[in-house]
Amino acid sequence: MGDPESATFYDQHPFDWVPSDVPEKIESVVSRPLVELIRSLDVNSLVLDIGCGPGRVLGFLKRRGIRCIGLDRSRVSLGLAIKRYDRPGAVGDNLHLPFADGTADVVISDGVIHHTEDPLTAFTENFRILKPGGRMYLAVYKPNGRYPRLYKFPGGLIRDALMREWSKPFVTVFFQVPYYAIHFVRSGGKRTWSGARNLFYDYFVTPRVAFLPRRTIEEWCEKQQARIIRYDENRGQNVHSFLVAKEQQTQGRHDPAKVVVQERLIQEKRETA
Ligand SMILES: C[S@@+](CC[C@H](N)C(=O)[O-])C[C@H]1O[C@@H](n2cnc3c(N)ncnc32)[C@H](O)[C@@H]1O
């Protein structure tokens, strides 16, 4: 089960930064590979947005008339999504999803599994609910770039300071205000104080973060009937993304002997790397 600490975190600080009343250009708030995937979908496709937050992507799916359901561990975030976009939703944990095997044509996991206590189980569970022939969009934090260092420092200092009443104002003055100023300018004046504050909390304060290399995701896929059909390094940004296809059932894919061979090959690759 998810731990209450993280659940409380996104209840208190939902990932809410896209104004729902003044729509921004979709490409400025949703990654290009995800926009392209959604634009390619038939309206009869069923999309499950797992860890949907306040519904940034559900809103776009709704505008395109695509059937979609949101799920999030944070009741507050899911409540905002349902209120804004009037799509069905469920409070739940991506380690135990309340959907049958092969339910969805598309599963979206955008910036979610790196916040769970067991990213591999979350990936496997998200993949389980995908139909054979379906596709999964997965975006996770990269281990390189500046974010892992920033999460450590000044992130560690910020998390520490927020634990004491007397030091909280220092975080506001020395970190949140400059962060807001940068976002305000970069967004051309669109980012609000509360939107920037929520981004700030997600960036520096979120209690659990995993940085997942490309190779790790490739290994996860090799162990399943999963094929990466698109990889986006997203240079200069914190996350990289994978478009993963679930192969149609083919005979012999689950042969345990093949799995052993596959695992040995992965091990050999690691040793020669
Ligand atoms: C950074 S936000 C991303 C939200 C949304 N996917 C987006 O891109 O706008 C991470 C979200 O994952 C949710 N989350 C974290 N752990 C989860 C879990 N184990 N099961 C379901 N949702 C989870 C959080 O509540 C939060 O809303």
C-alpha cells in the first residue's frame, strides 16, 4: 500500500499549476510525445491516466472527446480533476490498480512512478491493465542533468527548513520568491503564485523521488511483452519519456527457459558495459 506520508503530501500540495479557466497552448503544458500520442487516438479508445493529479491531461483528452478515466492516490488532486473536467475517476494506488488485466488502449503514467515506493511494481501494474496491442506513455525523472543535484541541495536544506516554524519564512523569501519570478518570466506572465508554489513543492519538497535511467526502463520492458517504440530524452528537462507497446500475445513468450536466457543476457550486457 502507498504510505500516508506521500498521500498527504499531494493532498496538501496538488500538482496544480495549469490554469483551467485560461487554457494555455497544449504543447506548453503537456510534452510533445504525449500530445502526439493523444492526437493519434481514436475517440473510442479508452485511456487510463494513472496518477492524473488535478487533471492536466484529462482536460486535453476531454477536449478531444476521448474516453478517459483518472486515478490518483491523492483524494484532493482527484477531486480537483473531477470537478474541473467531469471525467470518471478513482482514488487508488498504482501498486494495486482496481482495473482488470487488459482494460485500456492507452495507459498514461506522467511523472508518477518515481514518487512511489516501488517503481518496478508500479510499472508492472500499469502495464498489466494495458490491452495487448495497447500503448503506455511513461515519463520519469532522469538520473543525469541538474535536478538530482538540486533535489539534494538546496532541496535538502528547504525540506529541513520547512520542518520548523521559525525557518519557513526564509524558504519563502530566499527560495520561493526567486523561483516564482523565474517561472513568471518563463511562462510569459501566465504562472500564478499558487501554481508556482505547487511546482516548487513538487520539485524540492516531495518526500520520495527515484531517478530512473533509460537502461532500467529497457530492462523492465525486456522482462515483459513490452517494446519501446519511442524514446524522448527531452534534453535539458528533468524527465525522459518512453512510449511502450504491449505486444500481441505470441506463443512461447512466457517460456520460463527464455526468461532465464533473457536475464542472463541482461546480466552479461551489464558486466561488459
Ligand atoms: C507530479 S504529480 C503528476 C500528476 C499528473 N500525472 C500530471 O502530470 O499532471 C504526481 C502525482 O502522482 C500521484 N501519486 C503518487 N504516488 C502514487 C501512487 N502510488 N498511486 C497513485 N498516484 C500516485 C500524486 O498524488 C500526484 O498527483
